[in-house]
Amino acid sequence: MFIFERVFFIMRVISLVPSITESLFDLDLSTDEIVGRTKFCIHPKDCVDKVEVIGGTKNLNIDKIKSLKPDLIIANKEENVKEQVEELMKDFNILVTNVETLEDNYYLIKQLGHIFGKEEKAQFYNLKTYEVFDIPESEKRLKAAYLIWKNPYMTVGGDTFISRIMEELGFENLFKNEKRYPEIQLEDLKESDLILLSSEPFPFKEKHIVEIQEVCLNQKIKIVDGEAFSWYGTHLAKCGAYYRELLDEIKFHF
């Protein structure tokens, strides 16, 4: 990992991570500075549409990246392919991020603020994020399962960022003792109070609720905004209203 000092000139940056691309724009970097992004970098739309696409998070176009001559490339340990990042390290400065907790998220935003001379803006988003998660503890801690994929069904283990967000919102992850993203059977979900179906990476729809409810007769099933659970960086600071509405709706059913 390359530790970049604060800069005082326009830097050419490529982001290989959707949530980091959004964070860079939130920190007021311009399209003159952010010169490359993945096809999954969709926020903010009016800005990202003006930035060159350099492939997907898992299949980077190395030649395209080289042609853009970046001063800094920002990657993520989980979202990008190690071999591709190592290939880029031969020619470019790389910042490899790894966000597993809210504390990690705080330091990521703080570090980005320091690198680009946007400390005040970074502090704003960090304080806002802590306000978002200042949630009164509920009387009943619901046991929840969070599904990210179908065919096979996959959930999240206790060592994932999604699981940490679930805990911050007052849920107990049914699969907290599992690692990363285990495959499961629908029968495994019967011990949960609540089943959360993520809108991404698999786009769960209402028809999937019907399918799962045929096996999980006694569980409340809810489709949730995957970005609100898995996108780190500044995105979390903008999820306060969504979290409140979600928790109020779930509380109504329990």
C-alpha cells in the first residue's frame, strides 16, 4: 500500500471502487481530478457520466488505465483482484483500502481528506456518519439473515462490513459465526426473525419473497437497499432517513 502525503496540485486520480468514487466527489474533487472509474461507479450520476470507464471492479482494463496516466489509483482489498492491482503497482502509486468497521470508515474518509486537502469536508462527513448511527438500542434484538445472492443462496458472515452495519442498526446476524459469504439453504433461515434481501449484487425482487416464504413461513422478509448496507465512505452519512424508515417499519411488525 502506498501512503500518499497531502498534495497541493491537481492530481489525476482513478478510483476502482464505486463507494470511493462517490466519496471523492463528495469531498469536492472535480472531473479534472477524477479521470477514471469503474462501470459500477454510479454516484453522483451527473459527475460520473463525465469520467472515463476503465472496466469493472474485477476486470480492469489495464491498458486504458495506463493511457490515462494517473498520479494515484485507489483500490480496495476485497473489491478488486489482487493480481490486477499488483500489476498496476509496477507503474503507479496505489492506495489499497480495507474497510471492515465504522472506525475503518472514519479513518478512510480522514485519510482521503488529508491527501486532497479536504480535511474540513471529511470531518463533516465523519460527524454526520456518527450522527446517523446514534440509534437508541431496541428492546428486542432481532435475529436477522442478510442474503446477497441466489442460485446458490449466499449470506454474510460476521467478519464482513455488511454484518457490522447490521449490528450498528440493532440486528443480530444469524450467521455471525460464519466467515465472509457462505452458501446456505433456505432451511437454514428458519431460526431467524427477519430475512433481509439485498437489492445488490443480486437484484432481489418481490417474486423472490414469495419463493422464500414458501419455506420460511414464520419469518418477516424485506427487500433492502444494498448500497445502504455495503457502500462505505461518505455514502453512509446520507442513509439516516432510510435507516430510520426501515427500523420503524420493522418495529411495527414486531
